[in-house]
Amino acid sequence: AAFLEGITVFSQSSKLSNVLYDIRGPVLEEADRMEAAGNRILKLNIGNPAPFGFEAPDAILVDMIKHLPEAQGYSDSRGILSARRAVVQYYETKGIRSLDADDVYLGNGVSELITLAMQALCDPGDEILVPMPDYPLWTASVALSGGTPVHYRCAEDEGWMPDLEDIAAKITPRTRGIVVINPNNPTGAVYSRETLEGLVKLAREHDLLMFADEIYEKITYGDAEMINLATITGDDVLCLTFSGLSKAYRIAGYRSGWLAITGPLHRASSYIEGIRLLANMRMCSNVPSQHAIQAALGGHQTIEDLVLPTGRLGAQMDLSARKLNEIDGVSAQPADGALYLFAKLDVERFGIVDDQRFALDLLREQKILVSHGRAFNWDKPDHFRLVTLPSVEVLDEALDRLGDFLSGYEQR
Ligand code: PLP
């Protein structure tokens, strides 16, 4: 009918009204438009190793290809047993001995398992403590599930460690769990034992469950030590550990991740049944990529050679941190892990009131794509995230261009 013209008939669900995932938002859309118009964009916006020459170890591909004929059917909804056993054995080598293969769930990347774990848990009004800044899927998943994300501060001047006092002050009778991202995206922090013990103590005191996002567990620089949270939570704190092959094994596109549940499972049988129900409803994760897990975890083909001081990632991280700190009006805490720097802008100097506009201006003028800090639920317009995956030569040039851009930048 003509009178309906221009009126949106099929509007999105109100469930989405508080769901944001701006690292794939308007700035990326503008970059896509510019690319379609023939521009070459340097993409420093997403932690996707393969396009930057970090390709999967051969042994993983060979194993996947060999298993393709037998990967045609659905698997158990938790995933194939050999892969789940490989996950159990992997955590045994880390000192986590209480994990059973039946408490491992394989997913289409960690992403699917994060949303599934939140959907199974949250009722309206339930609060989940999420770091600020965060990897925004966490905040979005809590919001989508009907829960309330409550952001706890990570302290930039203390190497981005979680602020335990801020967390303690934000715990209420409705708080159900704490999200811990270690090594951290976007800050690059790797948490000390003391910090992790402090977090677990709070969880124990307030009977909270813990979500440990450890997808960058193998990507640490220098002598930073990555400690799996489940080695500290022990028998009395429920811990859901998420990890996978996207980063350490460079196969983000194959979508292969896992969730391992440890701790007092008997106290969480209803929640675990919920997780099982949602896993059943999506049948199973992509079966060919489940076959990559045993090959990856059983072999020696990890990212370790690339993060040594002489390795590619280590050198790229060092150069990026040094060059960012050389730009007037920019500072960045050095990263001990992961693939990012969360850099601070002097907003007074540049007159920045809108960090998304800063990212758009940089994109349009220099064809460099970064993510603005608010996309990580940071509460001020004074940060941006840089991905350190490109080669030293490319980063060197990009950071020179960022410096040139900022030397004449004034937003107001
Ligand atoms: N968690 C963190 C902290 C991430 O940075 C990412 C991807 O960038 C994910 C989870 C999602 O990873 P996956 O590819 O396994 O879905």
C-alpha cells in the first residue's frame, strides 16, 4: 500500500537495542566503500593473522584435508571425542587435572561459545562484570542474553591491570560472574598471578562464576608469563575457559574454538544442561575444523617462534610501541601479549570529542583503518586500537603517516 512507503515494516528485534559491535561498524563500512572505489586501505583494525603472512602450520592443513571424507556428517554436539581429549590433555600439561572430555564443548570459534554461555546463564537483571576496555563481543553477548553488562576499570597507569577495588565496589546481589580476558584484547596486558588471585578471591567470596577468555594464551612477549585462570580457581570456583585456534594457529577463518568447564560442576548442573541444550540446538560446530584441534595441540607448530624477540610478532610489537610513543600527543603502554596496542590520544591538544570521527578522518586522509576506543566500551573518546600484525616495513610507514596526520589534526 502506498501509504506504507518509506515506513520500516520489518524492524529489528528490541533485543538488539543495547547490542553494539562497533569494530565492524560505520568506520569499516566507509573503508569498504573506499576499497570498492579503488583505494588501497591498510587494515590495522582486526586481529586476523593469515592475510598478513601468518599462515597455518602445514601439519594442521594436512590433517584437516585427510579427515575431510569422514567429516561429512554431524558430530556429537559437543564435538568429536579425539579433539575434546586433546583439549583435556593440553590443559593437563598446564596443571589443570580435573577437566573431563564431557565438559569440553567445541564451537565455531570462541565467538559462538561466548554467546552460547551467556544465553544459557542470564535472566533479565543479572549482572556480569566485564572489563573496560573489553573485547566487545562480551558486552554485546551479555546484553543480547538479557543480562546487564557492568564494566570494571582496567588501570592504564598500572599496565592495564584490572582494578580490584572497582570490581569489589560494583558487585551486587545480582552479580553472577566476572569476565577475565588474558592476555588482553585490546590492551595487550598479561595479568600477574597476584591480580588473578585477587580476582578469584572476589569470585569465591561473592559466589561468582568466572569466564576466562584465553584465546591469546600463546602470544606473549619477553618474559611475560601467561597463567591459565583455571589453575587458580581450583575446585570451589566455577570457571569457563575459552580458547581456540584463530590466533595461535593462525586459522581464524576455519572457526575452531573450545570451552572447558572446571570447578564445582555439581553446583552448576542446571546451567551446564542449558549449555548442552543450546549446543544441541545448533547440532555441532564445523566438523572439518574440529579435526584441526588434535593436530594443533598435539604438535609443536605453535606461534612461539614468531613471538621471540627475534620473531616477526615481537619485532612488530616493539616497533609499534616505540613509534607510537614518539608521536607528539600519543602514548601507549607496552603490550606483554596479544596483537594490539591501545593507544592514548591527547584530546585537549587535538580537540577530539568524537573518537569515531578521528578514525574516519584518519581513514579518509591516510587510508589507514584503526578502531576507535569507544568500540571497546571505553568511556572516553581518547583511545584507539592498533593491530600489530603487518610487517615492520608496513607498520613503520603507517606510523609515520599517523604522525604526519596528527601533526596537523584539530577536530574542533
Ligand atoms: N576473544 C577475544 C579476546 C578475541 O580477540 C577474539 C577475536 O578477535 C575472540 C574472542 C573471537 O575469536 P574466534 O575467532 O575464536 O571466534
